[in-house]
Amino acid sequence: MTTGTDTTARAAAGLATPPGGLTTPAAGEPAPRPDATPATGGTAPAGAPLPKAPSPSGPSPSGPSPSGPAPAGAAPAAAGPTPAAEGTAPAAATAKGLAAGPAATRTTSAARAAVRVLKAAALRSAAVLALVALWEVAPRAGLVDATFLPPISEVAVAWWELAGDGRLADHTQASLVRSLGGFAIAVAVAVPLGLLIGWYRPLADFLGPLLEVFRNTAALALLPVFVLLLGIGETSKVSIVVYACLWPVLLNTISAVRNADPTLIRLARSMDLSTPRLFQKVILPASVPAVFTGIRLAGAVSILVLVAAEMIGAKAGLGYLINASQFNFAIPQMYAGIITISAIGVAFNQLLVTVERRLSVWRVPTA
């Protein structure tokens, strides 16, 4: 163990303390000389010159400097892929995969949507196609008399002949003018009247019995009355359509106003909304579904009643075409007129459904 006297002596001799601490040489080992410089980790004696470090530009013990010229005759090092170059290809492949991912997802979604649409169309048209096939096979197989129910192929030929010579277009135009005119007048009268009757209870109590009487009277039962009062011209036919279309729209509008959410009405009144603004913001949006249900019913009624009206005292129209074909025993033409009326009714109903959806975009779809 080194004592304080030894430490003082070594400091006087100019020797540094070993880095590992103050230790005493083991027995049998020679004591270090005072002028000796430690091999490693030692400190040069005080006043001794420091050794010069090798120049950076000089040759290194391990070989030439990396930036110096290569020895003559030495083969150039093979150019290998750098780490950046090695990582470029996987990165590009990953970017392409990420870019192709959304496109593939959109393509898959579009394909699934197309499959769903085709399945729905096939399901909806299956019954119609079955009816068409039965209509074609039954007369040819002798299940029904082909004289009174010809195959649908013969009906299609007759329809094409009527469309080719322009008669079908003339009759269709005459019927549409009457039907759409009466339908528009009925809607224009029934919707405001239904709003008033549904909102004002005294008016509903006053007109209620009269409405019950007329709505339970069939329109065709009043057809002779309309003909006697208005003649056999266009006025009587349009008037009977107006009368038939009035009641579905009127009654559904009254019901829609009475069934409006009372909480919404109270909230609107608490905001000091006037009656016109209350109708605009609350009553009319809430009444759209029920009102359009009545309008769709009125659209179907307008065509049905018109056909019956055209069979009496008309010179043009689909009803006249059907009646005249029956009298002339042109059975395929008669069925061609019936199919045309059915097609017009379906198209008119789909148009009303589209309009209803556009006006009811605020509604939350029910599950």
C-alpha cells in the first residue's frame, strides 16, 4: 500500500500517478525509474517535450489514404449497389402498390354494385318475363282460345304497325293531354285545400260531412252527369279526371298536416315563426311523403278514369282505340292499346317516385 511519504517523493521526482490508482510494485518486480515514461495512459514529466503527431497527409501505417492516388497496377474496386440504390426498388414497388390499392378497391366496389343491380333487375323482371312466356305459350299450346287471347308476338306485331303508321302516337297524345291536364288541376286545387282543412280545425269540422259524401261516390258513377252538364267534348273528360284525382291528394294532405310532429310545431312557435314560415319550414317538409302517396294514387286513377271516359263519345285516345278495336274484332290491336296504357302508368309512377325522392332528400332512410 502506498503511503503519503511515497506519494510526496514521487511528485518531487516528477512522476505522474498511474491511471489505475496509487499502487506499490509487487515483490520481485523492479521499481520504475524516475525518468521513465509510462507506456500507456501516463503523463509526460513536467517540462518534457511532447511527441509530434504524424502529419495527416503522410502515409498511414495501414496503407495509402482513401483520398490519395491508387497504386500503379491496382485493379479498380468493383462498383456495387449503394444502400440508397438498394432501397429505391422496394420503395418504388411499395409506392406502386399503395397507388394501385385504391384503384383496385374502387374496381371491386363497382363490380359488386353492378352485380347487385343486375340481381335486383333480374328479380324484379322475373315475374314479368314469366307472364310474357305464359302469354306466348298458352295460346299456342291450346290452353286458351287464340282468337280472344292471341300470342304476345302477334300483339307486338300489331303494336309495331300502329306505331309505324302514326295512329298509336295520335291516340297516346290525346289521352296524355286530357290525363295530365286533369291531374295537374287536381293537384293544384287539392294540396292547398288540404293544407287549410288540416290546419284549421273549424274549417275541417264544417267541410267534413260534405267531403265524406263526395269521396265515397265513384267517379264513373258521375260520368253521365258530367256528360249531361258539360257535353261530350273535352271539358267533360278533363272534369271527370279532376274529380277522380282530387280525393286521394286531398285526403292524404289533410292527414299529413294533422300528423305533423307537435314537438317541431311547438319549437317553431317558440322561435316566433309566422304561420307562412311555419308551413314552409315544418309543415310542408313533414307532409311531403304522405302528399306524394296521394299524388301517386291520383296518377294511376287519372289514366284509368280517362280510358273509361274515352269509351263514351270520344273520337281519339287510347280508350277509344281499345273500344273501336273490340267492335272491329281487331283483338291484337286492342291488347296493344292495353299494353300502352300499362306502360304509361308505370312510367308516370316512376317519374313521381323520382320527384318525391328529390323533395325528400332530408329524410333519414329507415332500416
